[in-house]
Amino acid sequence: MIRGVVEVQTYSGYKGGEEPRKVKTESGWMRVRILDRWIEEDESTRVRSSCFRVIDESGNTCTLRYYHGLKVWYCL
């Protein structure tokens, strides 16, 4: 899976929280399944991020982080 800034397709349920469903890779869109989720807040900047540990169709895992203030997804 690509590391750094990534393009993510999400799903927002009735509560409005976005969850990753697909990540764009070199070969196209790949479905992901959420293994774990948590919210972090940077103490110095007060920027909140939603974090998701995901696994893709090939069995690769990564942490997807969505920075709410920046509206950007990162794959770590």
C-alpha cells in the first residue's frame, strides 16, 4: 500500500463519522477492512485526527489517519 498522502473513499453513517472503505493504489481502488480505530489530538496544535488500522484485499496492513482540520488522509 502507498505510504504518505492517499486518496480514500469513505462511508458516513447516520452519525456522520467517516470510515475508510477504499484506498487508491497504483493499480486502482482497493477495498479495506477496519481492524481498529481511535481518535488522537496533538497537544501542541490541538489538531484532531481519526486513526484506522486497516487491512487490504492482499493482506497488507497500514494505519490510515484523517486530519480533520486539514481534510487530508495519510497512510502510515
